[in-house]
Amino acid sequence: MIVKFIKPGTSFKGVMLYLMHDVGHASTSDRVAWTDTFNLAHDHIESAVHEMYTTCLDADLLKEEAGIRPGGSKVEKPVKHVSLNWDPSETPDRKEMTHAAQWFLKHMGWSEHQAILTAHQDKEYRHLHLVVNAIHPVTGLKLDDGFEKRRAQTWALAYEQERGKVFCEERLKPLTEREASEPRPAWMAIREQVERELFAEQARNEHDPSYISRAENRLVIERREWEVLKELQKEERLAFFADGKQIYKELHRAVYREIRQEFRPRWAALYAAGRKGMDRADFAEMRADLIAQQKEALDERREAAAAEVRAARDLEYRALLDAQKEQRGELIDRQDRGLSSPQLLDRAYPSEERRAGAGEARPGGARGLGRVESQARTGSIAERMVGPRHPLPNEDRARNGDNWRATAGELAALRQLQAVEIQVARFRARQAAASLRRRDEALVRQGFVHRFLVAMRGTCGAKRAAMLAQLTAEQEAAVARVRDKAQAEVKGRIARSLAPVRARHRDEQHGLRAARRAEQRRAAAEAAPRNPTRDGPR
């Protein structure tokens, strides 16, 4: 169960026009499954909306009739809009959804308020919209919405526990151990940035599958092998981009949390000064400046982190394309020699046993770099794709050339994988250095907070402006020194981080060459003719 609070509004008519029709200002209402009302004299939606509107207009009169002193600030946004969203695996009927709405309103303390229920059926999951009048129909008081999201989470956990399955296990943790979610503006910015990064990545790495076009006279079985191979490789590329979307999302969220944590002491100091009597105009000015600084730091660090990830993923995608190119070369070689590809044919023409075992892994191996890594460790792609090769009678004379080609291909794949690993190691080293630099900058800025507050309180006019300008210059000079020091240390940190990685990469390449040379010697010894008088019987 997910409870979503939509931004409060001012028009009951506007929100109900949206809920009672299809999206896009349409005149149809196919997505509306059913409607209901609580604490209203009418089930007719237009009449119910008019009743809720008149209740808001008569708020002061209702207070007077209830013996409550009228006055206080007017409720500017009386339209409370909430949606209850079930998991896609759940299929509650109207009675169960109505019961959930009643229980939710009772838990929130809103059970006496007027409400309109609208169930929609345009999503893959069941969901119910609640439009609640914030004005009590008897007392004229505004409903209690303090800590409403936290109270709604408590109810959602109790609801799932009553139904016997908890879908959101994060609610079972204590409040101090839960991961705080981003505010909606930050979440919207992260989603927009992730979509932008994903679109740019796809535009940079467009892939033209024109290699699949074959001549008209090719055999049906060979055409089918190419069709299956094309499908497998397309799935790998789509999986690569799907993984990229999640990577960029986690990256931007991590950067946002890091920036928020760094600016937390400065926000705390600002609000502490506000509680101690800082001038409201000065407080607003410093708050706006702090917001601008936080946004600038967020954009700068987000772009730097995304650039590093883009570079690593470009190498990773190139390694994937190289591996797929080698797959196609192996398939061409096998078809030229008259060999079939059993695993491709099994996928093209599945047997009853394969249909029954739908949970088995599909041929084609791991996705992305996992395929390259598997290739570097276990042999050529053709061996993994179609099983061990069975040479033809006239194939012995070309065996040495085949071994050399397999070794070169495996070394190329291994080097591609190692290049990505070096990029990742360099990225992590730079991130560690940047984290230390940001910590030192935050300490420097924190040291200037007290001096800024003293200047704001003890001076005024031109003297205050001059002192603030001087403090700002001193602060920026101190921050610049910290950055210069960090820039001087970052190259050494990267070199120290990459030294063991490069040494391990050399050992891996030497090991691969030695293993292939041993295989070639063993194959040559087995193929060499034996002398019975010298070597003895087999």
C-alpha cells in the first residue's frame, strides 16, 4: 500500500473534473470504475461538490453555531487530495477499497470530514482517489494535517500487516534507520536528469543492425540462426541501457544526499541565528544565497560524476559491441564450414522440455561486461554459444591459425574489461579525493559562519556591506587554498590506487597467454604422428 499526498488545491470542481474524466482534458470517462461519498447528503458528484464548496464558505458561521470563537487565518487551500495505491498483485474489490478508505480517514482523524471517493482502472494496479474537505462540516475547523505523511505510513504498515503481507519492508525499520526520501522537487530534478543522461547515452551509442540482412538464397536454417542471434544481442543492448537508467538514478540520488549532508551545518547555523532574533530581511537574503550555493554545488558535482560514469559506460558498451561482433564472426565461420549452432536452434525451435523449463537460463550467457569477462575466462564466444567445436577432416591444417585468432580475440576482450576496471578505479579515487576536498571546504565555511553572524548583528549600512565583502573574500581565498592542495594530491592518490590494479592486469594477460601456449603444445603433441618403435604402444 502506497499513500500519495497530492498538493492541496483551492477548487473542488477542478479536481473532480480531472478525476471524473480521462487524462488530457478528454470528455470521456472510461478510466472511472466507481464513485462514492462520505458525510455528504448527495452521491451525485456535482451536488456533492457544491455541498463541499458551501461548507467552506460558511466556515465562520459554523464556528459561531458550534460555540467556537471565530477568527484565525483563513484556509486558503481547503481541497485535500490523497490516493491509496495497492500492489499490482493485489485485486481488492469495491467493498475492500471502501473499507480501506474508511480506516485511513479514521486513523488520520478525518472520518467526520466530507469526502468523495473515485476509483480508477487505467493503471496496472488498483488505486483510489480521496478528495477531502479540510473544513469540518459541523465545527468549521480545519483538519489536523500535522505529520500526515508519517501517520499515513503507520497506517499503511498496519493495513499490510492485517492483509498478511508487507510489501514495503522499509516501514518495519525504526524511524532513525530509514533512508530519507528526497523532496518532490529534488525527485523531479533527478528523474529529469536521469532521462536526459539515458537519452544522450542512446544517441551516442546508436547501433545499426544492418549486418543481419542476408541474401535471398541462404538456407532457412541459417537465416533462423541469424534471427535468433539478432534477438539475443538486441536484448543485451536493451538490458545495458536499462541498467544505465538505474545507475544514473542512484548516482544523482547519492550526489543529492551528499550535498544535503554537507550543507546541513550551514542550514542549522542559519536557522539558529533566525531563532535568536536575526533581522527577517537579512535572514531571507542569507537563505536565498544559501539555496543558490547549494544548487550550484549540486549541479557542478552532478555533472562531474555523470561525466565519469559516461566515460566508463562508453567503454563498457564498446566492449559489448566488440563481443557481439566476434559472435557474428564465429557464426559466419561455423556456417561456412557447414556446422550448425545447437543452442541457437534450440531457442528458435524449443522442445516440450524447454517450454516446461521456462525458468532455465537462456543461451547467450551473461549480459554486458559479464559476457566479455566470461569470454576471457572460459574461451571463445562460439564455444560458449554452440558447445565445443568438432573439426572437419580438412580442418587440421588451419588449427594453428584458429588458435592464434582465438587468443587474440580473448586478449582484446580481456583488455577491454581491464580498461573499464581502470576507469572505475580512477573514478573511485577521484570521488574519494573530492569527498575529502568537500569536507575540508565545509569545515572552512563552517568556521566563517560565526564571523558572518557577528558582522550581521554588530554593524549596519555601508560598514556592514564592506565587512561582509571582506569576509566573503577571505572565505573564498581559504576555500581556494583547500582546492589547490586537493588538486595537487589527487594525481598521487590516483597513481597509488591504479598501481595494484595494473599489476594484476599484467598477471592476467601473462596467464592467459601461457594457458593458450600450453593448449597449443598439447594439441600439437596429440596431432603429431607417433613412432611405435620409439614411443612404444599407445
